[in-house]
Amino acid sequence: MKKIFPCKGKQKNLDKEQEFSVQFRYLCLEADIPPAHHSQRKGENTNMIYIQPTSDIFIKYLFGTEEDSPLLKDFINATQKNAGLPLIKNLEVKNPFNLKNFHFDKESVLDIKAVSETDEIFNIEVQTSGNDIFKNRSLYYWARLYASQLEQGSQYDRLNPVICINILDFNLFAEEVSHPLCFMLRDLEEPKFMLTDHLAIHFLELPRFSHYNINSELEKWMYYMKNEGKLQEDGTMDETMRILLEENPILHKAHEKYLAFTMDPELVDAYESRMKWKRDQEYFVDDAMKKGMAKGMAKGMAKGMLHSKRETAKKMLDKGYDLDVICELTGMEPHEVKELADS
């Protein structure tokens, strides 16, 4: 079976030692072996770990550089085409990936903002967990991006469409759906009658897709994001994934970037730092919620939940966390957090 390794652009053909590194790392993916327990071969880096392809730092690295804008353009056009929306010809990344900035700002939301040649604003974000509150959060982010276009005294005709693409490694909707979702402002009786094309919010729920339609470029992207770096029980790459990477030059390039990421010590360190920070925040919120719930049980479950959220938010405000981070981790609305901060 043919192996898929970097072979184009800056990533030259791997030498034997590098090829062993990649094969070795892939063999450890599903075994969940801690880095420190990996067997070491001469010259082998024992700190190699499995990089979750849906981690926000990898998605930012994959799509957030100007030199690799063809990847982002292809992904956006695949998403737009799937929803029957206009495709773009060119784009500019407004917040490019910068590893140095990341080291000093681990708490920021690692999304990708890009503007097309017709001034449409695209925002791409990935989330690995969430609940119904994420729907509100996504709408809030859209509204903030839309409103941020206008400076004081500006005219409304200067507003441009904002398209949000949410890559989700969980199922946000309880309803059984078998296709990527896109929400817009349409009339209930006549769906073809649209108020405006200035709002479009895509939700790509990866767990719902175990295969892809050969005619859907978006489903190919979703299959790639769900299966990159994973192995079958026999230690080989999934045959569907192997064929996809061989036949699709864009996804092959994405695969090259994934391998380059896993072999870059600085990027791996940044990934581990990011994942540790997320785990710490999840533990912090979970612990604070449990303590708040315990204190509020006497006043009733509903009051206990509200009390725990408020107590958690207060502690996070005291520690200087950003409003967006507090809202995301507690499920509170922005105005509720602001009221706490002003009290």
C-alpha cells in the first residue's frame, strides 16, 4: 500500500529517519501511548504526540497564512457551493497565524478572519465541545463582526456580508440531519424570498459524517478533518483517506501541512500549551460549578446553577479573563458578565 508523505513545495521527500518518525508516530496514534513511554530509536524524538486535526491552533496554522491561502479559498468555496452561495476568487487573511503572538496570548479565540475581493467577511472557527449556548454565541460573534464594520458616523450602505463557518467536533443539533447546515434570513412562507444575504452561519458537524459524497468538495474536507492522523487497527491509513489524499491535490497539501506541524518542536509545544490551558479552564469551570452547585442546593437547583455561573464568572473577572472566554466557558450572556463586572 502506498504511503502518503510530504513531497511537494517546501516539504521535500523525507529521508529514512524522518519517514520512520512519521510512521512511528502514526502507529502510536490510536494506542494512546504517552510521549514519554514511546520507544526510542537512535535519533528519534520521543516528544512526538498525536495532533488533533480539529484543534483550533492547527486549523489556524492550516488556514491562517497568506502563502497557503489557496487552502482557505478552497475550503470557503466548498462551503459556499454546498449552500448554493456565490464563490470567491481571491481573499486576504486579516489575522494571520503568528506563533510568537500565540505564546503571549493563549486565552484568545483562534479563529480565522478573511475578506474576499468583493469585501465579504469570512470568519472560520473550530470547536471540539459545546451545547445549545453555542448557537447564541455564534450569533453574537456574527453580530459583533457585522457591527464592527461601522465607525461612528458611517453609513449603513458600507456594511458588507459576514459569513461565519463553524467547524464542530460535536453534534450541536438534536435533530437527525445528514448534511452540513447553513442558516440565513428568509421568509417562512416563501424561503426563496430573502431579507438580505448579509447573514450566513454554517455549522459543519463532523461526527455525523462517516463517509463522503464523491461529488461534494465540502464533505471531502469534513472527512479529512475528521480522519487526519488516524490509523486503522492494523496500523495502516484508512483506505478511503488514502485515496482521497492521492486524488485531491488540495487535501494532499493540507496533509503535508499536518505532517510539517507534527515535526516542528515549536508548534508541538504551542499545541501542548494550548491543550493544557483548555484542560485547566475546563477543570476550573467544572470545579467552580460543582462548588457553586453545592452551595446553592438549599435554594433549589435553578438558583444553584445561576449562583455557580456567577461565582465562576466573578473569579474569572478577578483573574483578568476576556469577556469572550468567560461567556464561552460559563454559558453566560455578554450583558450578564458586564453587569457582574460593573457591580
